[in-house]
Amino acid sequence: MFEVPPFSEYSYEELLEAKKHIDRDRYPERYETVVTLLNNKFNSYDRQSETSTEVHIEPCKYATFWRRVGAIFIDALILSAVFSIESLIFGFNYHGGNLLLSTLAWIQMSLYNLFMHGRYGQTFGKVVTRIKVVDHDTEQKINIKQSLRRESVGLVLYMLLWALFMVLSIELFINDTVPTIVLYLLSGIEAVLLFWFLAELVSVLSNHKSRALHDYIGKTVVVRVD
């Protein structure tokens, strides 16, 4: 009587070869063993393939850092054109040394982001670079409330900065002096803005979904829409 081959130690290819050469009528039990082992190995390979696909696809979906940089650049160009038109209409220059007007430009940029993300999930820059802001949990369209939360920190800081520049301008016009407390507050807000920018950058680069701090606040995530 022949010894039963150690089928459980066979590779998938060896099992296929054994299945072709086994006399099914003479050795039905061996045939069934080989078939069972083949099915088990096939299912195992299939699960591994699915897991491997998930591992490779999911990070790619959220790999948006450079696209976001490109979107910011495009939006800046668009808003620069808008600011130039405003300058022609109202007779002032955003691009000069007037910090009050420069801060007002940043506020407008925050409001632009707030409206476009809340209404469409994309700014014009994001449309071009093919990325979109979606709800983190459902990955569906966000609402205006989420967009407001997303822009809240930057918008509040810019508005505080604008208010302080306004006070500074009035004090200089009326008293020709600069209150020390105002200078301290300006320096403080500028330091907070710098810290916020750096923290946002670290956040984007340190998690696999490239979520900035404002994404955590708004419960959003930026995804590719390729």
C-alpha cells in the first residue's frame, strides 16, 4: 500500500499538479483532501489580496498634501485678481504696506473658503487640483456649520488682528501715539498665528489622512476625487 503524500505541505501549484494526476475513482479521499486544501489556499490568497489592495488604495486616497498646496496657490491667484479689481473700484491698494487692508484681504480669503467649502466642498483651486473637503465619518458633503468650524480659528484671529490695526490707526490719527498694550496684543496674535500655521503643517504631515487641525475641528477630511 502506497504512503499518502503530505498534501498539507504542498504549495498551491503543487496541489494543482497533484489534482491533475490523482485517479479520482481509485483515490477519492485523496482527491477530496487536495480539493479542500486548494480551496483553503485560494481563499487565503484572496483575503491577502484584498487586504493588500486596501493598504495601497486608502493612503493614496488621502495623499493630498501637494494638491492642497497647489489649490492654495491657485486660489491666491484668483483672489489677487479680485483684490486688484476692488482696488480699482475703491481706490486703495491691498499690496502696499497698509496692514489694515492686508488683514482685511486675509479675512476675505477665510470667508471665501468658508462659503465655497460649505456650499460645494471645493474652492476653485481644489476643483482644478481634484480634491474635496468631505465629512470625516461619512465622507459625504459637509454643511456650512462644519465649514464655519473649520475656518473659525483663522477667521477669529484675523478679525482680532484687523480690529487691533483699526485701533492702532485711530490712535495714530488722533493722538499721534501708539499704545503699548496694543503693540503687545498685536505681537501676541501674530505669534499665535505663526504657531497655528506650524501646528497645522505638523498635523497634515503626521497623520495618514493628512488632516490639518482645522479638519479635526470641523470633523472633515480632504480626499482625492480622481
